[in-house]
Amino acid sequence: MSTKTTILSIDDNLQNLTLIEKALCKVFNVVSSDGNEPILELVERVKPSIILLDIMLEGKTGYDLCQELYESTDNTNIVVIFVSALSSLEDKLKAYSCGGLDYICKPVDLVELIEKLKVIDKNIQHSQQLSQQAQFASTTAFTSMKQASELGYLIQFFTETCEVLSNDELFEKITDFFKLFDVTCSLVFRTSVGQEQYPKDIQSRLESEILNLSRGANRIISLNNKMLVNSPYCSLLIKGLPVEDEELMGRLRDHFAVLLTIIESRLLFIDSEQKRQSDRQLHITKLIDGVSDTFLFIKEQVLQQETEVYQLNLSLSNKMNTKMFSLGLNEDQEDEINSFIEEAKEELSDIMTASCDIDLALNKVNRLLQNLNE
């Protein structure tokens, strides 16, 4: 039988604690606290995987407890979810800067809370399984970083993105760039067709909301070991920065500002190129439709003319046959007139054949235009 994941619920309101404990106890091992016990001692005793943390507590705020918790390297794997009646962007930014993974506004939807906790618990288990792989990847990235200068990384990024023609590929190049500095990022691109977040499966809803609201924020916002770098066309949320090295952090701020300028330039080019291709496709489609309509009109006219010529020929032939009886022509004269009539029929037949050739030529041109559209 598997052991239930331990969740620590911290709130100075007994009613809230009781409500959450009753809702979660069937799925998780829930331990409740009013927040008066020192957070490090409480965590050492309870050993939770997830903490549900209220912000407005007696004595200290949830922000203070979260920051104190993560100052200890032993607790960096604990997931903190803030639960509060506060809902402004500033409150969510502060919660995120302290290390919060998510932010749930009161009153709490308990069904939604349980489902979120199940997903987070699954991710925790998955992360534990991949910890050795992540450590190996981190060591490899750090070794790679030492083999080239920081400026060289920027030049390399600029060179590699010169041929990039899609947002997905551009994000891959950005991800590769940040791996060289042993950090990760999420971002949002803003183009003429709307905005698009990367990676596609951002797990933190709070992180996603911050990216959505960051368009009008300051150029650079520091959030502990995270940094939000903004422009009208792109916002980068960089995570895992070496804040203990002030000199390196100063250089990184400059590098990331240059990086954002490169990204903006390429993003605008991709956007304009996609718009140009879209406009070209639209013009080609209109051309094909117009030519097809014209060809159809020509074909109808040719068919009409063929019908009229055929009817005229038939009428003329019938009239001549009728008239010859009344003209009193001898046999040679009749043969000569019939010969003229047959020659006229052959000439008309040649004209009909020529119209078929015209029809085939028009169909060929139409097919070539269709192939151009494909």
C-alpha cells in the first residue's frame, strides 16, 4: 500500500484549516498549523511535499515564511501554493518571487484544489525519478559554459537564429542559449496574430498569468533568483539565476538585455515574413480564381460558337439540298455545289478541332496555376 503524500496547511483561521483537512484527508496526509511554530522546525518535523500557505498570518506573512523556508537548501524541493483572498498582480508577483508555484484565491474551490494537488503530486514523483538525469544535464551545461566566453554565446545565438523562420524554432534556440548559463526560462511572444506562450505546458498557473500581464511592466524586474525581462514583443522569465555571484549577475543583466533585442529583431522578421507569405498566398488564390473564371467564360463562348457554327452549317446544307431540286441543275452542277458544301464542312470541322485545342491549352494553364498554389 503506497504512502500518502504529506501536505502542510498553514492558516491562522481554524475554520479554514478544518475545511481543507476534511476535503483532502482521503487522498493526502494533511497536517494543519496556525503558523506560530517556526517554519523550519515545523517542516523538519512534518516533512511535507506540499505546503498550502496563507498570506495574512499573525506576526509574519506567508511571504516571510516562504522566503525563510527556501533560504534553507534542504527545502528547495517543497512545493508552496499560496492561498489568499488577495488577488492583485503585485501580490501574485511577490508570491512568485518568494518561490510559490501557484496562487489560489479564496474562497477555495475544493474540487479544483484536489485536482491541482493530484497533478502537482504526480509531477513531484516524476521529478524525483528524473533527479539524477537533471543533475547530469546541469553538470554538462555548466562544463559547456566554461568552454566559451559569455559574449561568444550571444554571437553564436545571433548567428544561429539568422536562418530561423518559426516561433517554435526560435524558442528552441533560446532554450539552448540559456542551458549554456545553467538556467531555464519561459516566455511569451507577441505578434500581429496574437500572443503565444512557451513552453506549451507551463505547469505553474501563476507563472503563466505573470507572463500574460507583463507587457506593460518595467524592462527588467528581479525576483530573487528569477528575472523578468520585457519588451512590447517578448517577455522572458528566466529562472535559476546565480544570485550569490553579484558580478556575474551584473553581466547577465546586460547579456539578457542584448539577447532580448536579438529575439525582438528575429521575431519581427518572422512575423513580417509569415504575413508576406500569407498575403502572397491570398493573391495567388485570387489570381487562380480570376483566371479560372475567365477560362470558364472563354470555354462557354467557344462552345456557344461551335454550336452556332454547327447549326448554321446544318441549315445551309439543308437549304442547298432543297434548293437544288428547284434550280433545275444538271448532275455536274449538283456535284460541283455538293463539292463546295463538303469543303465548307471540312473547314468548319477544322475550326471545331482548333477550339478543342484551345480548350486543352486553357486547361493546362489552369493546372499549372493550381500547382503554383500548392
